[in-house]
Amino acid sequence: MLDLKFIRENRERVSSAIKNKHERVSLDQLLELDEKRRALISQTDQFRQDRNKSSALIPQLKKQGKDPKEELARLRELSDRISSFDAELRDLETQINYLLLRIPNLPHSSVPAGEDDSANVVIRGWGKKPEFDFQPRPHWETGEMLGILDLQRAVKVSGSNFVLLVGRGAKLERALISFMLDLHTNKHGYQEIWAPHLVSRRTMTGTGQLPKLEEDMYLCEKDDLFLIPTAEVSVTNMHREEVLKTEDLPIYYCAYTPCYRREAGTYGKDTRGMIRVHQFDKVELVKFVKPETSYAELEKLVADAEEVLRLLELPYRVRLLCTGDLSFAAAKCYDLEVWAPGVGKYLEVSSCSIFEDFQARRMNIRFRPQAGAKLEFVHTLNGSGLALPRTVIGILENYQTSQGTVKVPKVLQPYLDGLEEIA
């Protein structure tokens, strides 16, 4: 959420962000309501001053033996006016808050301008794409040949865009999760969190999924609880309405959770195999940092996610997202994309984003820079470290052999009882 005072003073910048992020919200309406609200507050304050004077005058009139009838009537009238204004003010604030929640974060000055993902910029690449003396198979063919991926039974159980991993396929998934958590906790300094998968409406609003993305979320209507689309939601809200200790910053958390997104089957493409699914596993990285270090922390976050791919020896690239492809809440974002030779394209396995104080304002997460200083909002960041389905795709397609087997990346072999090849 943007500060209302900031919006008033930076109308053109905010208007530009709304346009560049393809959002639909009336800034004119918001500022008109804000002007009415401020005028009403001024009037109400004046009436309160008059009421206080009237209240103080009544006992004086009685003491002087004068009839306070007229002043009592005036006091009642003032009180009625104030009550009416308070009700009007509450209504205005509700309308203002409704619009504020729909205004996107401002892109950072380093974010390239562009309408859609075609304007994203490749920052760097790593690794050599594998060369095959045969036509590389897509992961669904390899997975089904090896008996580790059963898409037909997944459809039978849950419908389209769900995955069922079997035997060594399930063990590969578990090995990846353990490997990523061990790397991030033991080497990168993140504290592991085991977080709830069901969260409240207020929690979803705090990180920016609501109100914009409600139609894409899975809602348990009876309890008004949402299945999380990412562990970011649960973990970032851990510190909602808290003042963090300066000496504790930066705070790094990582969490493994299943993630649930209704949007997965609506794109009309990438619906085969594991590329786009409604439920998937992910290891998420979340940071709470001081504002002056936040962009350096973003680069470190990207490096932490990249190391997973490097240790797995999977070729990948890093792309900086343009304004038109940037999420509603993000100020800047890098995507990590693994090369998938079986389908012949790069697939996103991580988005690493900085939100500056956009989420912290919604959740009221602050810190005091030093003793006696004014409280400030922290900056929040998060990124996938990594998302599992496309990481599995990367392994099945890059490590496949002409015999129909899949070699196991060396770094994963200890997690798979020394298994070198899935046959």
C-alpha cells in the first residue's frame, strides 16, 4: 500500500505506475475523496472545539444563576453534528481504503519500461545447454516411461493440471526439498519455518494477494480461509503489527509448503505435464531488512536462488522484468528460468522480488532505527528457492539419456541413498 500523502505529492508517478502495470483504479476519485475527508476532519475538529467551549460555559452559567437552556440546546446540536460527521468520515475512509488497496506499487527506476514479458531483459545466463545425439523427450514422456510420473491417475483423483509422482519420482521431489532447505539454512543463513497452509483474509490482504487476485485463489468458504498461493503469505505475516528490533535486522526465513493457485489452467497453453499446475511444492525465501540495504539484499536473494541451480548443474538465465510484467506489489523482480530441452524453452523456477515498504504498510511492520528515533517501515523481499515442478522438469529433460534413463545430479545423490541414475 502506498502512503496517501505520498500519492497526493506524487500524482504523476502514481498515475504512471497504474498505467504501466495495467491496473484499473481511479486516482482522481481517490484524491477527491481524500480532499473531502480532510475538509470534513477540519470541520469536525472545529465543532469539537466549539462543543468543548459550550460544555465549559454551562457550569459557569449555572453558577451565575443564569438559565443554560440555550447553551444546552446548542451543545446537543453540536454533538449531533459531530456524530453525523463521524459517520460520514467512516464512510469516506472505507471508500478511500478500498481504492488504496487497489493501487499498485511503484516500479523502481531501474525497471525497464515495457508492455509485456517480451520487454523483459536477460541479465545473464549460466551453464551450457546439453547436446544430445537423439531427440530429447519432454518430461512427461520420460516420467511416464520410468513409472515415476502418473498424470492419468492424477486426473482421475483431482482433475486436470494436477500431478502424481510415484516411487523414485516422489523421492526425487522430497530430496530436492531437503537439499534446498539444507542449503538455505546451513549456508545462506535463513531460519526454517513450518507455516500454515490456510490463512485469513486479512493475511492475504497483507501481502497483496487480496483484493486483486481473489478469483485466482482457493477459498474455503465455510471458514473464510484461503489456501496459500505461496509461503510468502504465511511467513511475511508472522510479524504483522510488530515493531522489530533493529539489531535483529536483517531477518531471513525459508519455508517449504505446498502452494495452490486456481489460475494454473486458464492460460490455454503449457497444460501438458508439470509446467503449469494448480498444486505444487516450493521452498520460499523471505527477508525483512532496513530500507538502506534492501536493494543489495535483493541481489543476494537472487544469488541464493541461483546457487540451487548451479549446484544442480542446470543451465539457466536471469531476466529483469519490465513494468508491464511486474506483479501488483513488487517494485522490482528478477525471474530465474531453467532450460528445458524436451519442450525447447526456458521455464521460470523462481521470481525474486522487492516490495520496499508496500507490504509492510499493509501489515504495519516497523522498526526503530535508533533509540529515540521515529518508527519506520521495514522493507520486505521474497523469492522462490526454488519452485519444484519446473526444477524436476529441468532434471528430467537435461539429465535424460538415450536409454530412457535419467542421471541424478551429484548434489542430490546423498539424498537418494547414493542413487546415480533413475532407470
